[in-house]
Amino acid sequence: MAGPNILLTRIDNRLVHGQVGVTWVGSLGANLLLVANDAAAADPIQQNLMDMVVAEGVQTRYFTLQKTIDVIHNAASHQKILLVCKTPQDVLTLIKGGVPVSAVNVGNMHFAEGKRQIHKTVSVDAADVEAFRELAARHVICEIRRVPDESGELVSKLL
């Protein structure tokens, strides 16, 4: 059996907003938006807010990281999945759990105390850098690209 049809894995600390729920979904032709995030999986209010900005006809799922690991291989072949995580550490957890990810789109990682800005929309701390380096060691391409028609920049060149 083939693995799940993951069209794109995206890191965005905002998870789902218009850029993800409409622009990326439309560009990819995704019909399932899977948010892998422990907090969002437990917060129906946040889920309802995110559902409001998702294109019509696109299904959403809000799973914990562990549930994503446990069920992703049960995805039907017709499901075209856009997988969204909050941090590079979350993506690494999924990969270590067997989720097949070969490339990551990095959209937004807010600046905060203890982080340094490496791109207009991406700021990292030591834990983020370590996670990106481990992803690179696993041959996962991580590219900063806010919208589909923008050219990407490799995270590894900015660290």
C-alpha cells in the first residue's frame, strides 16, 4: 500500500489562516487540511476559528502529534493532504514517528524573546536551529516560502 498523499508539510506558528486555508490549499489542490498540534486538537474554539478561513469543500482534522503518527497511514488514497505544524520540533516528532515527510515549507515563525530573525517572517531559537539541523541530517528539505508563487529560500543557508 502506498503511503499517505501528503502534498505539503508546512510550519506556521499561526497554524491555519487565510494564506493557508485558501491560497495554499487552492494552489496544491488539497482536499484535507490536517493540523498536527496538541493544543489545537484540544481546543474546539480555535478549531472553529480556523475552519472559518478554509476553502469550501476542504475537510479539516485537528489531531495531536501522536494521533497523527498513529492514523496518517490509514488515510484514503483520494485524500490530498496539507499537513500543518506549529514548530520544526513538531515536524521532527512526526518524522521520528514514521510520518513520511521529505520537504517542509516554512511559512511563519514569530519573533519572540530569545529568538533571532533569519528571514522577514522567520525567527529561530537554539531549539529551532537544532531541529532544522536534524531535519537536514535526515535529508528533509526545509524552505521558507510564504505563498506558492514566491521563490523559496533554504533554511539551511540562513542558519
